[in-house]
Amino acid sequence: MSAAFDEEAITEGVKAPLMNSSGATGTPSTEVILQWDNLEYEVKNAAEKGSTRTILHQIAGEARAGETIAIIGSSGAGKTTLLNALSGRIVGGKLSGSILYRGAKRHPGTFKRINAYVQQDDLMHPLLTVEETLSYASRLRLPNSRYSAAEKAERVNSVIRNLRLEAARNTKIGDAATRGVSGGERKRVSIGTELLTDPRLLFLDEPTSGLDSNSSELVVELVKSISAERGIATLMTIHQPNARIFNTFDKVILLSQGRTVYFGPTSDAIGYFASIGYQCPMHENPADFFIDLMTLDYRSDETLARSKEQVKELADKFAQHSPETEKTVSELGDESNKDVGSSSSSSSSSTDDNDDSKNDSSHNNHRRSKRISIFNKSSTPTLDMPRNNWLSEYSTLARRDWLNILRNVPFLMGQLIQAIFMSLLIGFMFFYLKHDALSIQNRLGVMFIVIVNATFPILMPMLTLYYKERDIMIRERSSATYRVSAFYVSKVTTLLPIAYVSNLVFFTGVYFISHLVFDAGKYFIGLATFFSMIAVTISYLLLIGSAIKSVEVGFIVAPVIVTIQLLFGGLFSVPGTITPVLRWIRWVNPIQYGFSSLALNEFRGLTFDCDSGQQCYQTGEDVINAYSVGRFTIWQNILLLLMLGAVDAILGYICLRWVAKPRYIWL
Ligand SMILES: Nc1ncnc2c1ncn2[C@@H]1O[C@H](COP(=O)(O)OP(=O)(O)OP(=O)(O)O)[C@@H](O)[C@H]1O
């Protein structure tokens, strides 16, 4: 099933022999998966024009197969920046130094498919169950050429088992509006979707944030256990872990102000700090102790200066320690790697405090061994995954979209109730139109309101849906899960039918209650115009939702443009009378084409009973001429609508590709 892969294909250039930092050739059990050296990251300093700010200073380290490494530091220390730099997800600024994947330069296209990144915010479809979420992820991420449907299902089951999600298997993910799984379960589902592909590297940004200590411990323990079992090199940022969690990690990187204050086996950290004059008090959580040492104290200028001095001293001492440390860390790394996968961390320190932490650790590991089952050993990590074809991606996404939308009862009911309510309101407002002079204005009014109903009531709720899904797509795409085009077409083919069903009810209701010209041909031509207008609205919302990244700005721009289109739609001002400077608007105004088409359809062939002495249009043709709606034929108007829709849809797709394109800096 998991065929062997050509490793040359995933790296650039000549592949270097695998070396650990002491220069020894790596053995499979201590294989260095990721090495980084002299990493510096600079950004523009917003406070001072022309100057830069260094966020990471000369960071070096390595992550080996099966190791779980924590990046710890106070807020703003540079943890996420380091994680992003290592995972190839850093945007903007200037990154320098070197990062090697198994001894060779990383190749962006393939590296992102073999490493997994669990973001801090778990963006998932709230209406899918845990099992469905994992199942769709497996269908999208695992290639059909290598995995049968049964194997994918087995993999999902294995993830559910290993991440202890059996009880939540059929629970919906949920969100602020819908109660779903707990925070810890949600995080484990996020991790599970990333583990489905058997990554070689796992990055987690604050996986315990927002979780209580029990859930946090479980998440970290499971990640550690799975990483060790599967030979995954795992790096995670973490905020103030408790002592038990701290001792779970094989190694820690302690960061302060973008500098390394310590990198090495967790069990040696207390000893190292004691050796440079900072003894961790007995019974104090070592993580809290280290973070206190590394945090700037802003209470006064004096405390700030003192804490800055202390941070500098810690970083300098670690840097001075470096040649020796590199060796020590590497040797210790080898030691700890021997333990990777077993249930205890190495310890070379003999201080009381360290004994304390060792006790914690062994207690922890005892709990872990009881609580954690392991992945199916027969499956080996894969290094690269070929993609599924477009049709397979599209059909999976479309099925997921349909499931999502059909479960979104408030949205569907809202659409239907709105359609019924508006059809009754408008139908009875213009109830049973006669053929007198007054009916002319009313008929024009009905035509216009029908067209308006194909804009706002569809645009706003569907734009909300689209923005949510777009963000999930951008996250999923960062792991090269599927093509943007498959996502985009899937959106068109779900949103359009949903809009058509509810608006068929609306159109039919208005048509018969207000008693427009009863004729099957006119009904269907009117419906064709109305549906073409809906297609333009859907394309327009895809364009806005793709081109404008910010939801807030999108919600301002979208209605403003539609309002302008309404003003120039043909009812409030006759096109020929508009100032020449603004006259071009009609050419790109779908409302004008839609209104013209409906008006032509309704008025053609009509005659009106004018009272004697009353100024009145005698025939429908008179109305058509007076309102200048006869510039194009009905079918030309419909064609122009469809063309505008196609242009919006194509522009939307181009914009989405641009928005979804990762702009990561690579080393
Ligand atoms: N692109 C950027 N432009 C400007 N400043 C940046 C940029 N990236 C990071 N920073 C700054 O670098 C510092 C480190 O940021 P980072 O997010 O890595 O910290 P962190 O340790 O993860 O903090 P937290 O735990 O609060 O998330 C912060 O002060 C942040 O504002």
C-alpha cells in the first residue's frame, strides 16, 4: 500500500548524507529529519521607517525521527515565527540561514505534502461529524491510486482509535452557533486530519491553547506517543505547560526575544540552568521557572532593564556553551532518541529537582502507557503523495458541500421562508393586476422587484457561507489537499441549485398572485431571465468573496455595488437621459438587462384600457419604447446576463487563485 518513494524526488539538488549535529552519520533510529542553522528573521520596523526588527536571532537545532520537541517562551518570544519558518509557512520579512530536510534543501511543492501543520484555530466544517471530517479528509488527501476506499476507511478508524475519539465519532464538530465536540476533541480531530497522510514532520501551533489541563495533557501525550511510534519528528509551540506536560517532551527549545536560551533534552534543562547559576526551586514547575527567567518585566524602567540584561546573559551563556552544547545536545539527543518510542525520557542530571521531574516523568509515562494505544505498525510513513485527479477532487468536495448545506437547516429554512414571504408580500401588494393605465406602473414595479429579489436576498447569506468555506479551503490548500478549481466549481454547483429551488417558489408565487400575463411561454421566459440573473448574482458573490480577503470589507463593497446597479437599472432613470459620463454603467449592469428582458416579456403584445381624456400608454410597445427596454431582444438580454455571469465567475476564479496562493518564504 505505502510504496517506497524516491527520496531524490522530494529534495532539491544533491542529497547530502544524513548527519547529526556532531557530524556522525545518522542511523535510522536517530535519523535527523530537519536541521536548521543560523536562522535569522527580520521584518520592517513599523515604528521607525527604514529600520528593521530582528525577530529570530541565529537559531540552530535539529529534529529527529520520533522526537517531540516543544518550543517554549513567553508571549512574543518568536515561537510561532520559528515554527512557521521551519514548516515553510512564513510570510513576508526576510528569512536567512539554512533549513535542511533529511540533509538536503527543501522543495516547496513536495515538502508541504510530507509535513503536517496543525494551526491554532481549528477551522473545520461545523456540521460534519468527527468521522465525516476525517473521512472526507482521507478521500481528499490520500491518493486513490494507492489506497482503496476500504483502506482509507481503515485509516480513519485507526486515527479515531489512536486519538481516542470513539465516543465522539458521530458528534458534529460544531461552532459558536451549534454545540459540537469538546475543545480537546476538536483539537484531536484537527491533529487526526493531519496524521492521515503519515507525515514525516508534524508542526503544531499552540495545540493546548484554550484547553483545560487534562485535555492538554491528553493531546500532548497522544501526539508524543504517535510521533514516537511512527517516527514522526514533531515540533510544537506551547504556552506555559504544566510540569507533567513539560516532562512529556523529549526536547525543549526555550526562546526569549527571538534568541535560544536553551535547546536540548528536557530532562537536562534543570541541570543546565543550575550550572549557569539559576537553580529551579524544588516543587516548582520547571516551565514556569524558565519562562519567568526569560520574560521581560515591564513594571518599571529599572525592572525592564534588569530583565533585558538577564535575557541577554542567558542567550549569551547558551551561545558560549554552544560548541560544547552542540556536542552535548547531540549526544544527549542520541541518548534520548534511544528512548524515543519507549515510555521514559533520558535523564543525566542528578539534582533533587531533576529527580522530582523524573518522578513526574515516569508517573506521566506510566499513565501514558496505560492510556494510549498505538497506530497500526504495518503502515509505514509515506514521503510523498501523488494527487487525485480533478474529477475525484470535485466529486468529493461537491458531496461534502451538499452534506454541509443540506444540514444547514437555518440557512435553508431562511431561504425558503424568505422566498414564500416575499412572494406573498409582493404578490398581494400588486394583487391581480388589471389592464388599466395604473397597472402599467405596477407591472414595471413587479418586474423590478423580482429582479431585486435575485440580488440581495441571495447575495448576503451566501456570501457569508462562501467566506467561511473559503477560509477552510485556504487552510486545507496549505497542505496541497486539492485544486482551487475543484473547490470553485463545487461551490458553483451547490450554491446555484439551492438559490434556484427557493427562488422558483418566489417567482411562481409572484407570477400567479399578481396575475402577470398568463401564458406558459411568458412564464418560462420570465423564469429563464430570473434564473440568469441569479446566476449573475452567484458569480458576483464568488468574485467579491474571492477578490476581497477581508469579510468586513466584502460586506461593505458587495451591497454598495448592487445598489449602484439598482439605481441605474432602468426603472428610476431612463438610460438615454443619464449623464454621458455615467452612461457606460448600463453596459455592465446586469439589473438593466434583467429588467429589460422581464419588461419586454411582459409588455409585448399588451394593450391597456385608457379612460377618455387620460394620458396613457395604449400598448405594451409604447411602454417598451418609453422606458428604453427594447434595445436588445429578450434572448440577447439573457445572453448578455450569462456573459456577465461568466466574466464575474472567471475573474472570481483568478482572484481566488491569487488569494489562495501561498506566499511563503523558502530556504
Ligand atoms: N511579519 C511580522 N511583522 C512584524 N512583526 C512580526 C511579524 N512576525 C512576527 N512579528 C513579531 O515578532 C514577535 C514574535 O511573534 P510570534 O508570533 O512568533 O510570538 P509568539 O512567541 O508565538 O507569541 P504568542 O505566544 O503570543 O503567540 C512579536 O512581537 C510579533 O509581533
